[in-house]
Amino acid sequence: MAEIDLFTAFAKKIIAESDYTTDDEIYLVNQIMGLVGETNHITAPHLLDNDSVTTLALLDQLTAVAEKNGTLALRQMNTDMLGAQLMNFIVPRPSQVRKMFWEHYQQSPRQATDYFFDLSQRSNYIKTREISQNISYPVDTEYGTLQITINLSKPEKDPKAIAAALKNKSQQQSQYPVSQLAKENEGYWGRLDYAARTNHRVIPMILGHEKWYFQYSPYAYFNEHAIVLSENLRPMHVDRENLSRLLEFVSKFPEYFIGSNADLPIVGGSILSHDHFQAGRYELPMAKAVMKEKIAIAGCDLHEAGILNWPMTTIRLIDDDREKLLNAADKIMMAWQNYDDASLSIRAYGDDGERHHTVTPIVRFRSGHYEVDLVLRDNNTSDAFPDGIFHPHPDVQHIKQENIGLIEVMGLAILPPRLKTELAEVAQYLLGNDNNIAEKHQAWADALKQSEVINANNVTHIVQQSVGHIFSRVLEDAGVFKNDQSGQKGLEKFIKQIEVGE
């Protein structure tokens, strides 16, 4: 069988995946050749079957040609930028994508999101190949089954750098786009120091009388991992106004949950400078958590309210009336914002008046009712815990030292890529083989050796399960009222302050 022509093969893939037709084939071939800097047709080595070869395999060949030709260096581009430009042929222009989305929505919200999600995957905006490299597994704990992911598709983020970015507003306002979440990323070619978004599309929608934009995350952590971002560049804020938007969103898309990162450094997410939410059609572990204690908020006659059996202090509110839920949530958020308990190192404001309390809110619609989960957060530091009193403590930072954001609050660990090789060395150490175990893992590995009977058949399972239980401890560290006697007494005291009846 003859080798296939690389440019023609890719053009045929575009036609099969888009609204281009066979009449456009010559045009597409010439466009592709121009982008990679090639003047002659070339065959695709080792790719013999035009039907079975994948679009991404052809994309790899095209970017390799551009690199060999010096096209990338000449145009100050990288393979990510060129790949986005080539895959952009599959994606209709923004106005058409939006038109199609809302036409599908008239049939059902699910049909609209299915259309947009499928398009985002086919165009390689969602990096399905990179995401598939992540290592994921479940771990059973006293709080239910947590999900562990060693993230191999995105770099680790430094909490101190996140806080610095929030303060450095002048630099942010002088760059274009102003944020990786800004609407101006739609179609942006990218730079050597900024991700390409040529094949990126966003869907405008109104939330709380403002324009917001719906998109998918290129490095999804769960099914249909979406981002909902404010049109206006402003810092994250968690309050009644944005909670109302969360409730409005699940009214529009009832199969999705949605939540917001906390709006303070240390306890917030990785981008605090641009107001945004995260959503998805997925049931994260927190959604399955049960109430360990029911409460009744005075003046707020809800269908149900209670404290979750969860490593972080979480209050769940359930009702079919959005206004009643907002009133109850507002009462809790305002009480927490000003709450002090020196015996538990809980302090609402610093000596300089800086706010230290906020919540991580999550909203979903199930069984005809809205559910609002409010996770209490405190970003105080101390001499003993300079990274955060309610942050992963030093003895677990060998596994997780980054901020505990929205997704991890809900029980899905996003662990750094360094752990893939580091844990393999721990396994070799436990088996007594030659190894390069990191010093930071030594005490943990020695404890495992003492407590487990380890062999080649079970070592991976033992290491993975232990990592999962350490993540459970990480979440406990981030919890403000610990699941011990003093912590639960403190929680009871706080609940009384928000006027809980028996």
C-alpha cells in the first residue's frame, strides 16, 4: 500500500470533521502547506492507511515538518501554536458556534453542551491525549471514596506566585490578553510564553444581569470540566451576588454542578485576579457525602440543612426556592466572615484589618431541589505554619503543598507530576531495590515499611492507597473545625451563633 500524502490526508480529516466539503480540498491543502512552510507535497512516513490514521497523528507529522523546515523558529512559534492554527480549520467561526449552541439548547441543555463539548474535543482544544496520561485511582476513606489524580498534563503552581499575581494588577492590565480567562483569548494565536487559543471558542450567557462566558477547560480534570468567566476583569469575590449566579447557572444547565474557588490567597484557586467559576457534568466525591448532623437555621425554613461528613467543614443547604437558599447562605457567610475562636486559631481579621475568612461554594440541582454546599475557609498564617494554619501542614507537603482549591475541596486530588517518578522510587525503596528516594519521602516510606507486608505484587497498591489517605489528611488540615472533640465543640459554638434551632 502506498504511503499517503500528508497534506491531502489532513485536509480530508478536516472535511470529515467540519463543514468544509470536498470542493474545499485544494484550498485546504494549500493553506496547510503555507502554515508549515512547505512548498511541495510530501508523503507521511509510516502512515499507510488514510482511514485508520488519526487526526492527531497527522498533526504530529505536520508540526514535525514545520520544525524541520525552520518555520517555527522563523515565525517565533512553538508546536502548540501551530497545532492550534491547524486544528482551527475544524472549528466554525465564533458566531456560528454560538448560533449552533443556542439552537441545540432549544431542544435541551444537554444537547447544547454535548455539541460544544464534542467540538472542543475534536478540535484538540481539550487536550484529550495529554489528559489520558494522568494517573487516576480511587481510595476509600472514612469520608467516602476520594479520587486521586497525578496530573501529568499541567505544571505545578506555587501558592506564593498565585498571591503575587493577584497583587500585581498593573502588569496584568498592560498585557494582552489580560488573563488566561479573558474573553479576548478566543482565537488568540498565543506567544512563546502564552498558550495558543486559535481553536478556542466561548459561549456568552447572562448571569445576574451581566454577560459571562462559558468554555471548557483544555486540561480537564473530570467529565465536561467547564469554566464560566466574567466579561469584566475583576478579582474573585464570593458573596450573595455570585452565589445567585451559581444558582442561575444550574437552573439553565441542571445536569451540571458549578462552584467558585475561595476569593483569598492560600485558600483560593490558581487565578484569583479574574472572577470565574468551574462547572461540569460529573459527580465529585463531595456530592456523595452524607449529612452527619442536621441543623435548622432560624428564620430560614429550608427543606433540609446540615453538616456534612467531610474532612473540611461543610454546611449543606437544600431547597427548591432560590431566594430562601440565598438568605440562609448569606446568613452563614456573614457570620463566618466575622467569626473568631482564638482557642482554635480562627481569626476573622488581622491587626491591619485584612479579611481572613471566606467560603468555597458549590451548587447543584438534584431530585427537584437546589443544593448549596458552603465550605468554611480561613487563610491565617502563624510562626508554626507560615504557609497557612488551614493549609497542608509540612509533614504532608511531600505529597501536596499547593493551594486546596475548589476541585480538591470536593475530594478530587490534583497532585503534581513530580510524584510519578518520586513514587516509583519510593516503591523501589520499599522493595529493597536500588533507588533514588527523595529525602522528603524518607520518613513516610520508613513508616510504611514498619506497618505493611510489602512485595512486588502489592507495593504499587500500598503506595497509592497511602497517598490517598495522606490527601484525606491534607483536606483535614484545610478544615477549620477539626473532626475531633475540640473542633466539634467549636463548630457547635459557631452553629449557635448563626441561630440554629433544635
